[in-house]
Amino acid sequence: MAKGNPLQEQLLKAGLVKKSKLAEVAREQNKARHGKGPVAPSESQRDAERARSEKAERDRALDAERKAQARIAELRAQARQIVADRKVPRAGEIEYRFTVDGAIRTVLVNDDLKKKLVAGALVIARVDDRYELLPRVAADKVRERDAGMIVLDHGQGTEAAATTSEDDDYYAQFKVPDDLMW
């Protein structure tokens, strides 16, 4: 300890401190000087860490949203493919009218297709600005993927039938001719 602190040397000679205690203090001072000891984070470091964690959370949320959008797009593409593969060819001159978004739409069908539509064996699905006829099994698969594509389904409506039964009872007193077309 030839080049030690003069104060430390004087305290050692006076017998007020032990040599081991001086060595320990010297090691702690050396650690503090070289930054090897634990250092309390400063305010700017805490702010930077908080900003990093917030950015990571935003990135996770955006990633989850992107994945959800990709999943929706994938399901829509699957529904479109089902419609393209399973659509029933339309033929005939009978106009079958139905409403979509408050507007009346028309598809041309033959008598057999009309009966199947009314019975619920066929369903009308919208793909972009076209309307296609689908069998019930294919319509159920499309509904699982994108329910908004199905615009007319007379086979659905177990809860709608309960509410319309009162109306049906009332309107049963009025006879409608069988050949009436609207």
C-alpha cells in the first residue's frame, strides 16, 4: 500500500481501521469508478424503458389486428371459392324477386329452381355484385366463413317463424290468387 490514500494510511497507523477494511473500501470505490456495481436507473432510462415497453405492446396489438384481418380475408376467399365451385346454374324466364339492403333484386329461374328456393333447399348468395344459387349444404359452409354473403335463405328462420305465426294467422283470412306475381 505504498501509493494509497494518505488519510487511509494515517488511520491505519493510528489503529482506527483494519487493513482488510481498507482493502474492501478500495474495492468498492474501484467498482463504483468502473461502473461494475449495480447502478440505479436514471429518470431518462426509466422513460426510455417505458417507451420501449409501450412500443412493444402497440406492435403486438397491431400484429394481432393484422393476423385477424388476414384470417377474415382468408375466410372470405374460402367462401368465394365454395360459391364458385358449388353454384347451381340458373335457367328459366321466371323472375324471382327478393330484397337486399332495402332494394328489390331479381334473378331468373325456372319453376323447379323457384320451388327449391321457396322450400329452402336453395339459397341466394351475393358475390360482389352477382347473385348465385347455392345448395343448402354449401350455403351452410359459406355461412360459417362469411355470413354476410347469404342474402336469402328460406330454410333459416326458426325464430322468425315464431314471430310471423301471429301475422300468418291474421292474414289467413285474406285469400290470395295462386297466379299472382309481384
